[in-house]
Amino acid sequence: MTGPADNAIKELIGIWDVTMKTPIGSLSAVYVFTHNGNEVVGTATGAGEETPVTAVRVEGPRVTWRQSVRKPLRLNLEFDVEVRSGEMLGHSRAGRLPKTQVSGHRRSG
């Protein structure tokens, strides 16, 4: 990894502590993003379940992905965040429901 796109991917790779401020309260999850040589992949663990993160796209500081959860509700989520200097800020959305604020920080080490 050497170009600007590669630097953006490096910024995302790692373990993230993420909080989503939902209408039913704040939910926390741990996200792990890795790069397998061809694409960025990931998992999210929270609310007693681990789910795959799919369709990860990195375009500069902007990162989008999809995720399906079953807890606390069965939802198909779409995330749209900006990642800069180990911080993540943006939103997620489930269908026509209102946007949910998403924030997080990458663990060091």
C-alpha cells in the first residue's frame, strides 16, 4: 500500500470502539477492519452478536459499508462515516428510519 487510496485504507484498518446514538439509546460495538489484499473486510461485535461488515468502500476519508443485525432489532444498516486521525464520525441508517449518529475511535497498538 503506497498511494493516497492506500493511505485511506491504512487509516481504517484496525480495531474500533464505535457508539451509535439510536432512538432506543446508545449502542456500543467493536468493529475490526482488515485488508485481504483485494478488499477491505470487517466484523462488528455488539449486543451479543458478531456480524460481517459488507460492501466496504473507502473513498478518501469517506467510508461506507453495510451490515445486517438481529439485536436489538432485525435491521439492514448502511453506514456513511469519515475517518481521520483515528476518529470516526458519521451516521447509519436503516431503510426509511431516521439517521443515527455514529462516532468512534481506533484502538492504539
